[in-house]
Amino acid sequence: MIFLFILFIVFLFCQPILAEDKQLEELVVTASRIEEPKKDVTYSVQVITQEDIKNSTAKNAGDLITEAAIGHVHKYPGLSTRSIGLRGFRTDLFDDLKSRVLVLINGNRAGTVNLATIPVDDIERIEILKGPASVLYGSSAMGGVINIITKQGSEGIHGSAEGQAGSWQFWKTGGELNGKKGDFDFYISASRSAIDDYSAKNYGKIENTGYNDESVSARFGYSFFDKQHISFGFQHWKGWDIGSPGARYSPDPDDYNDIERNRFDLEYKTETLKAGYYFNRERNEYHEGTARGNSNITLKKTTTQGASIQKIFSIDEHRIIIGGQWDRIEVKSSTSTGAPYNPNSEYDSYGLFTEGRLSLFNKKLLLNAGIRYDYFENEILPTEGITNLKPRKENLDHLTIRGGILYRITDNFSIKANAGTAFRAPAPDELASDYVSSWGTHYIGNPDLKPEKSKSYDMGVSYAKDFFNAELTFFHSEFKDKILSYYDSVLNAQTFRNVEGATIQGIEGSLSYDIGLGIGLNFSLKPFINFTYNTRYSSKDEVEIQRYGKTLQYTPKCTASFGIMAEKDKWDLRLIANYTGDEKVTDWNPSSKNYGKVVDKSDFTVVNLKGSYRALKNLELTLSVENLFDRAYEYVQYYPMPRRTITGGVKWLF
């Protein structure tokens, strides 16, 4: 870490000015819910650009987030990337409402906890807003927000058709068409792919890791009058025979998932007004049993929808945003035999927010401050198969604040600091459940639960000039009122309570410099690094400390991505190494001497390579190699990842 800090300072003050800045100004939308230059944002934002996506070996949003090295990733074989960590907080493995990091698609709830169901072909960029963001986005935005922004039409008419093939009998076909003519713009894409079981180093072939999937995406827009625009978007993704191989200590050759996700949204915007509605439905069928076609089926249907409106009021360089937001999440569960694990539920969230920015001394000093009020309705609904269920409804509300400051020492060098609160509202089952499960456990919600809360602050510096970019940020969070499930002997039931949470702090940074363009060469050669280093991640709950120790589980000491990108007229190449540091995890192997105990999971580094060559004006050849050095590694203990994986492709551009 000392080396990284010294390197940052050396580059910052000694970096030669060797070329004029020919890069377009980078715009972001997630930090303030409006599009603005990244250099004017007080909050910490990391962007996975279209250039990064094009040169990545990623197949879906989960793979892209893994490459971003922002924290812990729970990545299983096949199509399952869950529990994404950001500043010590994580998305939930199964329930979107219990996540402490919020995932969005085009500014609205994604409606899924599995980022592997969002195909990479449809993604324009991903903005990762780090730190408390509940003022603008409500519940779950404790560690930050991951906003996946999809493609839309660009000037002219463009298209492509491609085919890929590679290791483990992987194949993919797809194409896209996009354009903008006059006031009308459009984007359409479709793809289909499949892969067979892969092999893992030291284990050989891992049965039941193959899958099939398809996707269709579209967005249509129309501009009218003076800078008014309306758009309609649609996404369809379907995966079937998605293998669920189980852990190596208990392999399962026949369990599988069938998942389907359909989504649409409607948006209207002007320069100062934005309003929209979205609807997302995910259907997840889990098949378990002795053979395909003869299994127990667990079905979970999650419907997520919402609407929002916001208005910008400007006075000279100052502005204030006022808005409102509604989200509803309905979950329905069933099973072909017996009773479902969880009762049906409905969650409604109503939020009002405002955030203002003062711009002083010709935008040399920027001051942000915001506040939000949320009201929640949580309801447990009648559920087929759970005959002793007592439907119930509970309400609660919450207030959050945040503020930030940015000061430009020079046009290129800025310092900034932020402080704010964030929260996660209790889910319906935590507040309002009252039923006896099929295995005999009585579950009772606690209507007196408080929302989980955090108080956070960060401070950092950023420098951007010509082809050089650097950022360094220190962050600190106090997490309290963590919601814990426990057995209450008085109630003779499993229920919930608030406990002390944790203290989390660390350093995050990024550094890149295009040496090639910087010294006047006719090609780009850009080394880069992104990293997060946690200096403290300790629990404050005495019961948790006694059972698992003080160090938070599933929180690596350090994560980093580093490598080099090269590009010329007809070719480009990227080599990237992803490092995941040591972390504490629970050993769930019943045959292990450490069963049920906390153990150290070793660090690992995975190196990926991708290159493309435009042999003809309209023909592009690609080659990618994942796990270049054929290492053995696991994101989740006992779930080994594939050996070296090679994929080749050809794309016709028109």
C-alpha cells in the first residue's frame, strides 16, 4: 500500500505534459440522478466504460463487476453471480430487499440479485457510486449503488452479426442494429449461447456446470418540440438447464435452474424534468431430484415495478433537485411438493427527496446537501401450502441525509469530502411473518425492528490531465442496528432483532496513463490499476464476535485489477489481472474438522487476455483467454472455477 501511495504521488506531481487532451469529457448520471461531468461530482464514482466492456472477456454484468475489483464476489459455476461487495457492504444472496448495496438498471431497481442474468451485449456502461446513497435512491444503498446503463441508438444506421466458439463446447450467435434518423432513435439486439460442463484444475470435469441462454433487447426513442425525448425499452433474458452442481464435498449431477426475466420501461425527459415507469418480472424454477423431468420444483416469482419523477431548478450555476419515487416488490413462492420455504409478500416504498448544489467562485468550490423521507408498507400475504399462516401488515418510515464538498486547487487537481447516512428497511418477513414452516419451526416477525443504518464519511483527491487519471479516497463507515435472526425461547420461535453492526474503513484508488498517446505515438498504450484496501472491517456484535471472531466474513483485505490496454486503428488488446485477497469464511463441509468454524480462504489472481483485429473494414476477429495461466481458484469455497478457457469470434460490421 505504501508503494501504491508513493506511485500515486509521483505520477500526480511529476507526470509530464506531453500531449494535448483529446479525450471527451466523461459524463456520469448516478451520483446526482442527472447527467453531469464526472469532474464536478463530489462523490466517488467508478465507471466501467464501453471501451472496457468491448475489451473484456465478460459474458454478463456479473463478470464485469468482478473485473472492477470493488470487493467480495460470490460467483458460482454457471450463471450465478451474487453477493457483490462494496465498501464492506454486500448485496444479498437471495433477497433484493435484504441487500446493502443497491443494483439498478437505467436508474431503476434491477429486480434481480443475480447479475449473471444481465447480458453484456446490452450494456453501454456501468457506473459504481461508492458510499451512502440513500438520499437519492432509498433503502439498500448503504455501501453504494451499481447502475447498469443500457445501449441506445446513435447517429446513422449501424449493425453487426457475430458468432463465437470456444472451450467447453461454448458457442454464441448474435447481432444488433441501432441508429438515429431525424427525431427517431432505436437499438435492437438478440443473442443465444450454450456451454457444456467445464473442467477445473485439481478436480477434472465438474459435472452439471453447463447452461443455455437467450436474450432480446430493444429501445426506441423519439425527440419532439424543444429538447423533449420519450423512450421505451424492453429486455428479455431466458436461461434453461442451468446446472447447479453443488459444492465439491456434496456434488449434485442433476439439480438445475430455469430462469426467465422480462423487463420494460418508459421514460420522458426534458432538460429539467424526468419521469418514468418500469416493470420487471423474474421467474426462477429450481429443479431438484433424482432425474431431469422427475424432480421437485420450487418456483419463485418476483415482480418489481416503480415510478419516479424529478425536477431541476437552476439559479445561475446553483441548482436544486426535487423528486419522488415509488417502488413495489411482490414475491410469490410455491413448490410441487409440500409447502414453500417462505410466504408470499408485498413491499411498497414511497420516497420524497431533494438535493441542492451551490457553485461558488466560478465552480472552484462545489457544495452538495440532500435529505430524503421514506415510508414503507410491508405485508405478508396468504400463501398456498402454508395453512397456518397469519397474514399481517406493518409500516415504518425513515429519514436520511448526506452532504459533500469539492474544491479545485487547479483545473486538474481537486480535493473532496463527503458524509452521510444510509439504511436498509426491514423486509416483510422480518417485520410481519407469523407461520410454522413445513419442518416445524415457528417464524415470527418483529414489528419493532429499526432499519439497519450506517454513518459514513470519505475524503480524497483526484487528478486528471491529458491522458493521465488518478484518484485516491479514504472511507470510514459505522454500521449499526444490523438485523439478526435468532431463536427466542420465550416466544418458542425464530424471530429478529437489531444488534450492533460493524466498523469498516479503507482506501480505494485508481491510476491510468496512456503512455503511447502521451508521448506522441500513433497508438494507445495504457497501463491501469484499480484497488480497494480495507484497513479495518470488524464486527461490533458480541454474540457474532464470540461465535465467528471479530473480523467480518466474506470481506477480502484487498481487491485489485491491474493490467495494460493497447489499441491502434485495426487492432486492440487488453491484459488484465484480478486479485482477490484473503478473507474469512465459514467452512460448511460436514466432513471437515473445521465444519461450522471460520477459516481463512486464500487469495488468488486470475489473468485474462482479449484481442481483436479488423482484417477488413467490416470484419473483426476476436480471441479471448480466461484464466491465462491455468490457475486453480474459487470465489466461493468448494466451488472451483474453470481452467484456461479460450474463445474465438468473428463479427461482421455494417
